[in-house]
Amino acid sequence: MTDVGKMSKLKRAGILTTLLALVEFGVVPNSQNGFYCDDPSISFRFMGDTITITVLLLGTFLLPIFFTLGIEWALLRWQYMQGIPDESDEDDNRAIESDNAAYTDMQPCIQSITSTSQEAKEVIACVWPWYREFLLGLGINFLVMDLTKVLVGEPRPHFLDTCKPDLAKNCTSGYVEKYECTNQWISIWEIRDASKSFPSGHASVSVYTALFMMWFTQKRIPGRPTFLITPLLHCLWITWALVCSITRIIDHRHHWWDVLGGTLLGIAVTVFTVKTQCSHDRVLNDPEAHSFTRVKQMKKRMKQLQSAEKIKEENVNERYQWVRKMPPSSSSRVPEERELKDIALS
């Protein structure tokens, strides 16, 4: 990647981070919508979160790293167990390349398993290209989600219990357009958050993470020899997204249409990230970085070294045989002993 490309990605990351900070810290003012006093959809009590923000962020930032490293480690072991055919056997080459067509699209994260610091740096260097694109898409997801929350300003199902509007005390019916929150037991951030129901952040982030990891799994794991592994891993990620999304409705933290909107947002951002950021990245198009190619080159190099050692050993044996076949004579004894010494030293 050129320096211009690196600077472009750094600028985009800086812009996304700045905009997110402006929205989260309230620099961008929230849109305050009114409410109906007798609206039962915003009259639930605040009961907390089944999937807290901490759990969601850990699952979003850490799970993909461990998941991908585990897949790369398993693929490395599978490659060495299967073996790589010789270049002369073109039929076997085509068969293995066909079986591994799906998982030779991306750069492997691990080439060998060691505990040295140099190997750790190589692992990080391999992980970073795809994780960078994942974070970029995640930043886009956060930005679109937060801006939509600010612009829409929809009350959450527990809005009345959290905000405690001043005009809601003596209000039994009708629409309240302007109000002030009187709850002094919570922070200003929580009061502002009570009016940010649409779309669901848990749904959009978990769906984006699950779909991106499912795409990664589909690209990396070969289909025929492990046809049950990929669907199983897909089911695990789908379960994660479903739990994060459905619990938002059960906990009365979001309306059902908030979760639906967050799901659609996560799908849209995943498609955008995969199509625009990952399809033309060097990680997908560098044939020298493919695990099949690199393992094949390693085996080819090992065979060349073994052939060179074998040829050297044959030459030494021939020289021994030639020296021993010479007729014994006093004049040839000295050269023979010298030749044997030279061979032993070589």
C-alpha cells in the first residue's frame, strides 16, 4: 500500500473519530420530539440491560480477533496435515487449488506457531489489514447510527421513567411538545440517551460484526473437507446477533421497529464495507500472501535443499570409490592418502 493510501485511510479514520466524539459528547444537539401522555409504549420501567454496553463492545472488538486467529491456526494445521503436491503433478495441484479456492482469497494470519517476539509481530502484521477494514466499517456504522439517533430523537420505551418530564405529572392525555426532564438521579448522558431509541445500536453493531465474520469464515475455510464447520460457525454468529437484538425488546430498551432499523443498518454497512473496502484490498489480491502459495514455496525450497544434499553425498561416494579402485603402488599411495584427507575435510 502506498503512502497516499495510508494517509487517506488515516484521514478517514480521523474524520470518523472526530464526528463520533462530537455526537457522543453532545456537541451536536439532539432533536427533541414530543410525546403523548397516555402512550403505553413509553411507559415501561427501566430494568437495565441483559447485554450491557461493556459486553457488546468486548464482543465487537475482541471476539473477532480471537475468532480469526483460531481459524488461521486451524487452517495452518490442516494445510500441513493435507500436504502440498509437487509442481510436476499438475492434476493434484489443480485439485487442491480447487478445494482451497475459497480460503486462498485472504492473507493467513499465522504462518507458524512460535512464542518469539518476532513471530508475534508477524502475526499482528497479518491480522491488521483485515481488522483495519473491519474497524473502518464499524466506525461508519457507529457514525450513521448516532447521527440517525440524534436526528430522529425517538423516546425509548422507558422514556417517562428515565426522563420524568415536568409536564407529565399532571398530564393524562394529549400531546406534549416542549418539556424538561426533572430526573436528578441520573447523568445528563442517560437523560439524552432516553430520546435516542431509533435505531438500535446493539442490533446494528452485532449484526454488522456477525455478518462480517460470516463473510470472513466463508472466504477462509475450504468448503469440501469442512462442510459442517462453516455453517456451525455461521450459526454461532447469528445467535450472537439475535441475542443482542431480541434482548433489547425484552428489556424494553427499544421498540421492535428500532431493532429492525438497526438490523437493516448493520446489513447495509456490511455490504458497503465488503464491496468497497475489502474487494480491492491487497489482502485479497496479493498471490504471494496466500497460504497455499507460501506453503508450496516452502516445500519446494525444502526439496531443493534435500536434492542438493543428496547430490553432494553421491559425489563424495563416487570419489571414494574412484580412489579405492586405483592400483596400489608406492607412487600413488601419497596422492591417495591426500585425496582421502581432502574428501574427509570436504
